[in-house]
Amino acid sequence: MAILIDGKKTAAEIKEELKKEIQSLISEGKQVPGLVTILVGENPASQSYVTSKSKSCIEIGMLSKVERLSESVREAELLKLIEQYNKDESYHGILVQLPLPAHISEQKVIEAIDPKKDVDGFHPINVGNLLIGNKTLYPCTPYGIVELLKRYNIPTTGKHVVVVGRSNIVGKPVANLLVQKKEGANAIVTICHSAEKDLSKYILTADILIAAMGKANFITAEMVREGTVVIDVGINRVQDKNTAKGYRIVGDVDFENVEKKASYITPVPGGVGPMTIAMLLKNTFQAYQNYPTGK
Ligand code: NAP
């Protein structure tokens, strides 16, 4: 039976570490890190993400502000607001909650954020720095995965990591983080995507599997070999009449059966998910430390 990788507990530890750092800043009379989150429209999932991000900031003593804009806001208006926060010395991190309405270019918005304040790590400058192995602001979910491996002392050097999914927010950055010639990385990485019809061919050779597909329970026990470390990034809703909401959240991995073969496994919920917010806070703290007046 696999050892459970407890993302909730690890995220709480990271938050506690950051809280202590912020408390010492406060006791020295220094400015605290600040995060502004910009939410466009009323997508319920986005609203709930933004609320948890803001709540987490406040819990650890960070300054938090949420800007709520209407669904019909013009792109130019959003870009102007970003520009305002690029100059605002109280806020070291800017996060625009995605997805955005179709009339707004996400890429333009991402590129409008000062890379030094880009705590989502999506700006091409930060993506490029990640790729060439420079210390930078990393995308939060991939950063959280690497941190989980590190905190559970799971070796990566020379290990075969199979990433299923090649999105810009999970698959590609986690693969690029793990392939770097660095401690806590240095892995042999394979990226799979939907052009491969027989994923087992790759997954059966994995020491570490990172599933980021968005397909409920897709990866079954037959596809995984004994002793694999399984990191499940997927967040999928499946109907469940026995719950009050009528659905429950599951990952991309058939947890119940795969945990019998894996050496380590992340649950969904409670695995990678909570780490994403913890790493956002860590990035905001990092952005603050990098900021000229933030010391
Ligand atoms: P995405 O942009 O939809 O990308 C999914 C990737 O999976 C694509 O590269 C796709 O291949 C690949 N894929 C889909 N079906 C496949 C199949 N049958 N075989 C092989 N590859 C397949 O999704 P994402 O944004 O990366 O998110 C992935 C999952 O992680 C979602 O469930 C999302 O909700 C979750 N997520 C969780 C967190 C967290 O904090 N825990 C954060 C972000 C995302 P193609 O490129 O060929 O289409």
C-alpha cells in the first residue's frame, strides 16, 4: 500500500513558515508582502479560487486585495488596472484569475503583468527563465509538485518521470523544472499527450508519474508498475447522488486501485491542490524579497 503524500498538511507547514517570516517583518516594523487578485466576471469556480487565495493571504499576515471587474469589462480597462498595480509599491504580486472572457486576450494580459510581480509564473520572461534554469517565479502547481517530492525525500536524480499532459500551466513547466541539472530535479523526463493512444507503453516505465490530463480516473492499476510514485494533478467532477452537491471530485488516477501498487500517491482532493495556493503565497513572498523596497 502506498504512502499518502499529504498536500494539505505540507501546504499548512509552508503557510506556517511564511507566517513566521511575516510576523518577524511586522515586529521589525517593516512592510509586509501584498497580493492583488483580479477577478473578471462571475465564474463560480474562479470566485471560489479567488476567495481561498485571499483568505490564505490574510491568514498568514499578507496584504490582500481583490479587484472584481464585470464580465463585460473592456480589455483596455483591465490592462490599465494591471499597469496601475505594476507601479503600486504595496503589492508585490499580481494575479489575474484565468480563464478570462473570450473578448479579452489572456496572453496580452499575462504579458502586461510586470514579470517581477507575476506570481503565477506565466509571463514569457519567467517561462524562459525556468527553461534555462534561472531562479525565477515558477508556475504554482508545478512548483508545488516539485516541493512535495522534495519534502517527502523522493529522489528524482536519474529517475524516469512520465508527465501526462502538455499544458502551459502544468505539464510543460513541471517537465522543465524536473529536467534541470539541479538538486531536486535532474530527472529523465518524458511528456505524453493525446497523440499517444497507448499511454501504458510510457507509464509502465515510470519511476514517477505526473498525471495532468483532466480525465476522471483515466489511469488504472494495469497501467502502473509496482513502486511508482504517483502524483495526480487532475481535478474532475463525477456525478455522485450520495453527496449533497450531487458530485464529487476525483483525480486522473483510479486512486482506489493504483494506491495498492504505488510507493507514494497524492490523493484528490488533498494532494497537489492545496500546494498550489501555498506556492502562490511563497511566490508572493519571493516577489516581495526581490522588490527593491521590500527588504
Ligand atoms: P489541459 O490544458 O486541458 O491539458 C490537458 C492535457 O492532457 C493536454 O496536453 C492533453 O493533450 C492531455 N490529454 C488529455 N487527454 C489525454 C489522453 N487521453 N491521453 C494523453 N494525453 C491526454 O489541462 P491542465 O490545465 O493542464 O489541467 C490538467 C488537470 O489538472 C485538470 O483536471 C485541471 O483541473 C487540473 N489542475 C489542477 C491544479 C491543481 O491545483 N491541483 C492546477 C491546474 C490544473 P493534448 O495537448 O494533445 O490535447
